Amino acid sequence: MLNYRNTLIVFITALILVAATDYFIPVSLGFYIGIVLVLLLLLTWGSISIRAGFYMKSACCGKSSKNAIVLTFDDGPDGLVTPILLDILKEYNAKATFFVIGSKAEKHPEILKRIDNEGHIIGGHSYSHHFFFDLFSYRSMRQELAHTSEIVYRTIGKRIKLFRPPYGVTNPVIAKVIRDQQYHSIGWSLKSKDTVMKNNDQLISRLKQNLKAGDIILFHDSKPRNIKILGTFLKYLDEQHIAVEQIDNFLNIRVYDY
């Protein structure tokens, strides 16, 4: 299995073998550089690909044998967008998981309460969602997760056990924080591309073409465009008889401590 630990073992072993060979037969410096470059490429790939499970295991999909999917939203709650998305979800009797940014949750406790009251699940997405969050120290990351958890607890009386790393970036420090705090790391199998695709019709068409049973789908409740997209997508799921299931049942995991 290709992961961080096994990669380091292979890398160190390769360097030792090359160095031993170099003792008897001169080895080009380029060979050493090549090994290091391969390692750096693997570490980078492992960081940006949450589905790879390189540094830690993240749940990115459910059982494909079940005709159901999970909806998730990142980067909220947004004071304008999130309440409208909640209205749409209620209209279609669909439940979702909201990975909230702590600083936003702090500003909108009433929306956090509504998310919980209407049967949706709340997870953490860091307090700041800082662009360089993955470069934070262990202590800073732990404080961000703890601060967000405390905000949610003060608001709804539940301690979150789900966490989605900002930007889906992972590394050894994030992995250690997740393990130490006993969170479930949640990724995705299908991105809506709502942050990059310009055309709504093309975005929905892409979702339909790539959708499969067991998907965990990533949206953002910070994006006003999803007000139009969500209703259309939920209608399509209804027409295709694809269930929208809650993530705790979907993955058979515990999502809160009380």
C-alpha cells in the first residue's frame, strides 16, 4: 500500500543501497537527485489527494451497492446562502452534512442551530480556513479544531467528531491532530466544481455524467450559485430514484459526542 510510512521506508532503503553501491562503484549525483525528486513528487501528490489516504485514512465514499449518495457543504455558514439552501433541502426532504468554518459559525449561531434542528449534521472545517492551514504547527492546528468544536458545542450542545481538512490537503501534522483528537476525516468522491466552473448548466451536466452510487459530493454553501444548482440537482436525484442519505448511516460512524 502506497502511504507515507511505506514511502519513507522505501526511500531510506533506496538511499542506503545507492550509497553502498557508491562505495564500490561511483554513482552519479543525478541518481541521488532523482530519488529525492521522486520522493518530493510522492509527498506532494499525497498531500493534495485526500482520496489517496497517503498520510491518513479519510472516508471518501460509501458502498456502491447502495443506490444512495451523501451531500456535503463546505465553508459556511453563510448568512445569506445557507438559509436558502436549507429551505431547498427541506423542500426535497434531503439531509446534508455541513463542514463549518469556526469563525463563520461564531457569527451565525442561529444558522448553526437551524442546521442541527432540521436534522442535518455539522462537522469542522478549521476555525480560520487559512490558505496556509496545512503549514500550521501541531499546536495551532489543534487549537483551531478545538476552538471550532467549542463554538459548535456552545451552540447546539454536541461535540463534533467529523473534520474535513481545508482544501482537502493532508500531511503528517494534520494526520496526528486528527488521530489525537479522534476525529473522522471526511473527503469526497465527486466535486461539484462550484468554485471553478462558470456555467451552471455545464456544472450540472458534469455532475449527472459522473454521479455514481456511493458518492460523497462536495458543494460549498458559501457560493450563491448553488441556490439555483441545488434544486435542479435534487430534482434529478428524485427522478433517478437515488436516495440522499445522512452521512452517519452511510458510513456507519459516530458523528457527535454528547
